[in-house]
Amino acid sequence: MTKQDNAKKLAGEASLTHVENGMTIGLGSGSTVYWMMRKLGEHIKEGLNVKGIASSRQTETWAAEFGVPLTNFHETQHIDVAIDGADEVDEAWNLIKGGGGALVREKVIADAAEKFVVIADESKLVSRLGDFHLPVEILPFGWEVTAERIAHLGGRTVLRKRDGEAFVSDNGNYIVDCDFGIITDAEKLHKQLKLLTGVVETGLFINMADEVIAGYADKAKSLKR
């Protein structure tokens, strides 16, 4: 296991201190969440009684693999804690997410949760957002127009592809990865993007995280703002 993988594992497992019997857990997506869910499955086998709401098909697959029972928003609208990773975390705990393409469902789950816990290895910690290109989920219809309007805000846009075809999110939408350079005002940019017709959601998570657990090669620790 690489040092980075171990850092992800430590961060993911440390987040489970927030999980108690009877809770409904928002299950994020990504490589750090994988380790959290793997450990969560062990706790469930030992008798922990919880249910999860998955943010992606990949997360649903992990839940089946590790024995994590799932529920959905039709059955409950209450989430006690959501645990998810991030592509970047700045010093104010604003995030860029969506590298895996699940940003809309991740944001719905995080917003519905009483507590939102972010888990990330130390490489994701930045002073300001923007080195990681910002994912923006957009409607497929007229995506070229939407991408052009995003570019007018100062971002260079690239349609995300997989196997030579446009990547399609679990919601049936496209994603454009946008290079805005260093983002000096994340909240303003998020609002500008959301006003554009055709934009479904942005990968900017502003003032949403309640705790950030960072993983290092030999430890995990809860950060202080």
C-alpha cells in the first residue's frame, strides 16, 4: 500500500467515530470513501445497526460488497451524518468535488445531513482552490452553448469524456471540467455559474463542511479552522 493510500485509509476509518447505532449515513464517493465503507462493513458485521444513502452507483456496489444496508430518500429524508471525500479543501473548508462525476448527488446528501464530515489525504489540502479543474454538471441538450457561457466567465472548459464518448453522470447529464486558475472568490463563482441556463450544479461546496479529517502517512487528525 502506498503512503497516499494509507493516508486515505486512516482518514476514512477515523471518520467512523461520528457513526452511532441507529444512524442513517450519507455515503459519499471516491477512493477515500472506499476505505471508510470497508471499515463500516466490519463494524456492521460486529453488530452495528445503520443504513446508508449512496451518492453513486459505485458506492452502491461497495455497499453490496461490504454488507452496508441501503435506504433512500423515499423512505427517509433524515441523514444524521454524511461522510465524503474531496478533490481540494481550502483553509476555509470550501471544497472542489466531482472528480468522480457524482457531485450533484453528493451535494444533495451533504445538504440534507445534520453533519457533513470531509475525509481527505494531505495532498488535497490547499491554500486556495483552483489547481484541480472545477467540475460543472450541465444538461446534454445545448451543452455547447452552456460551455461557451461558462467560458465567458473566465473558465477554459473541456467536456469530460470516457472511452472517447461524452461522460454521462448517474443523473444522465454531461460534465465540463473548467480551468478558472486560482479561484479567489469561490462563493461568487458558484453563484455566477448557477445562474447560467443549462447548469445543473457546480463542484464548489461552499460553507458546507462541519469537520475535515486529514489523513497523513502515519495518522489522521481533525483539522482546526
